[in-house]
Amino acid sequence: MRALFLLILLAGAGIGVVYPFAMANFSGHEIGSWRVYEQGRFKPATVSLKAGDAPVRVLVDLTARAERIVSQQRAVLTITAGTGGRTVLADTLRFNHSDPREASPQLPDKIFRDEAGLITDVTDGAYTFIVGPGDAESIPMRTVDLILRSGAGEVDRRARPVGFSLMAIGLIGLVLAFRFGGGGGRPENPNSQPPPPRWGRGST
């Protein structure tokens, strides 16, 4: 039973954590990266996209001198994207649900990534991405980069709930199995058993 619950836990982690992360960060190919904040100034990025790029995943990397970002559910940044006078994407970014990466072994800065969303309907033309400050305060930002990925797969919305449910079932099952397993599988102490009967010469 322990092996079964362990498999359920691992399957849940794969569906709820690994699969969404891989789809968000590695599916498709990178179109490019644009610096949208540096030296205290935000600037828009204009990118030429083609219909064949769809769907386009929009990611934002925030480099900050911080071990983690605690924004109390406030937006650290806002982002909008538009083309031809229409808005195709609008979102807020908090950067508080992913582990950061090191910017450099020699620097204390960390890189935090958040996903702004997916542009599924892409037409040929110039798209303008505008990143600005949110309402979170005291975030020591160094730089902000916009990353676009072409042909990115869309994460099934059912994946995370199903995965987390399986992880909970597997974890609870493992705890119960270890608690009430009754020591099954433990090697027996040979000294706790009576000696086998002796037959033949010298037996009693």
C-alpha cells in the first residue's frame, strides 16, 4: 500500500506541478527578450508578430535584490498588450509563487518569473507591450524583461486541481500507512523465536 500511495503522490506532483511548469517555460520556442525597465524607468516594447507564432506565451522576469517577494496579494507590476487599437492582454504580476533564480554567482540579485498570459489569436502586425508599476511597495527592482514564446502549449485548467488532489490523497495515504502499518515488512528478530526441533542422534 505504501508503494501505491507513493506512486499516487508522484503522479500528482507530475500533473499539478511539473507539467504546468514545463508547459509555461519550455513549450514552443522563444521569440525574444526585451528590457522594459532599467535605471528606474519603464519603457514600452513593440514586437512584430505573425499569425504563425500563435499561441504566444507572455512571461516577465523581474530582477531584484531580494530573497523572495512578499506582496501581500498586491500587484508588483501591471502589463497590457495591444495591436491595431485593441487590447489583447491585460494582467497583474505578483512574482510570489515561484522560486527565484540567481542572476549571477557574484551578485545577491535574484530573478523572479511570472506568467502574464497567453495570446491565442495572433494576426500579422506590431504588438505593443506596456509594463508599469503595481500597488506593491518597497520592491527593490533592478531590471524587468519581457519574454515571448511562440507556439507555446496551453496548460489544461484541470491539471493543477487534479494534481493537487492526487498529491493530497497520496500524502494522507502514506501517513496512514506508516502510522497503522503495524510494522509490516520489518525483519523478525531470530532470537524471539523458539529453536527448531532437533531430530536424530542427540535430540531430546
